[in-house]
Amino acid sequence: MSSNRTHLVAVFAFIFILSGCTSLVSGITSQMANDLADSIMSSEDIDTVREGVPAYLLLIDSFLRSSPDSEDLLLAASSLNGAFGVLIKDESRVKLLAGKSIAYAEKAACAGKSVLCQLRGADFKTFESSVATLSEDDVPIAYALAVAWVGWIQANSDDWEAISELGKAKLLMKQVIYLDENFENGGPHLYMGGMETILPASLGGLPEKGREHFERAIAINDDYLMTKVIYAEQYARLVFDQSLHDRLLNEVLDADPNAEGMTLTNLIAQERARDLLLSSTDYF
């Protein structure tokens, strides 16, 4: 089950947990939440989901007023704020959502008494030694924090102070890959690929390492079309490889977007692929 779906389930389950309903009612509602989450992630109507997600963000914020230390709810808030950033094009709002996403992820780490609590501001040596102690049990929170961190850095890629945190975010995601590279269908490789290609090689980026991660993510789960879109946009454009760029995007457009729990994301990927192909000639 994808992280988005898991967190959506948690949101709806909390409606009844926080209102003190019986375990029976909560169980029934959890099944309804599962069905609703499946419907959302399998939806073919991007606009309806885009218009509906803000209501869930407000709902989570209201829950956090009553349960500010709930690790599950904080992770849900982090995930949804980060995910919604993919659906909008207003850069100022993307930055706002990315900021909320990483703030919630950091609070979740503290709520779960993780070694990652308040570690973001530590010096690199302290950060490195602490991350090295993480185990497989720490993968979910480590991955959530790393994903939110990547989103925040990308949203603020015009700020060199934000870019300066890239080394720590990469180190954390590398540890997740070491512990469980298949987590969330190869998600750690996808995000690592994105981090390695934020900067060109001349400025310290490692685009060829990024390519290896993108290829590994595709090998783990070829049905997730967004990987090829990010691969094309982050890597192929960075190294000016139009042949690879157009091939990846055409493969996305030729693919069947319907896949359990991934239809919505795949349709968004195809929407982005069309935009990128339209600008391909001008870019290259």
C-alpha cells in the first residue's frame, strides 16, 4: 500500500478515534476509509482531487490542535502537504506547503522519540554518526523526513542556504536505501535520483549517479510512471539528452495509467509528460 494511501486511511480513522467512538465503529470506519483512499488514489479525475485535497489539509490541522503529538497524524500532515504541492503550480504555495511538510515530519520524529528529532540543525559529523545508528524499524520515519526534506529543497532551489542542506538529506536517504531499497516500491531510489540531479556536475551534482537511481527505481516498479517523468525532467534535461528525454516521456504517454493505487499519480505524470514534450524542441 502506498504511503499516500496509508496516511489518508489514518486521517479518516482519526475522525472517530478522537471523538471517542467504540472500537467496532472505528473498525467499520477504517474499512470505509480504506475504500475511500483506494477511490482517491485510483481516481481518473485529477481536477476533483486537486480541488478536494485542501479540505483534508484543513481537517488534519484541526485534529493536530487536539493531538499535537500524534506521530501518525503528523506523518499524515507531512505526506498530504507534500503531495498537494505536486498538484499545484503556484510557486509561493508550493514553498509554503513544502515548509509545512518538513516541519510536520520533524515533529513526527520527535513524537516518535527518534534519534532524528531536532537533528536537522546538527553539524554534519554529528548528523552522520546519528543516522548511522538507524535500523530497519526506523525506515518509515526516516523516509518520511527525507522525502519532505527533498521536497523542501526542490521548492527552495533558488536559495543556496536550502541547497546547503542537500548533503544531509542525501545521507539520510542513502541510509534508507541501505536498510530497505524496496521501501514504498523503490521510492528511496527515485528521491535519491532527484537529489543527485538538482545540480549539474560543474556545481557538485552527480547526474550519472542520479541516472543509476532512476533506473533502479524503474526496475523495482515500472508501473509508477512519475519516475520516468522525473528522470526526463531532472536528468535528461540536465545533461541535454533529448533522445532519452523524449523516449521516456513517450513511454509514459503510451503506458496504461490504470494501476492499483497509482492511477491518479500516473495521470498526473502523463499530464506533465505532455507539457514537457511540447517544450522539448525549444529546450534542446
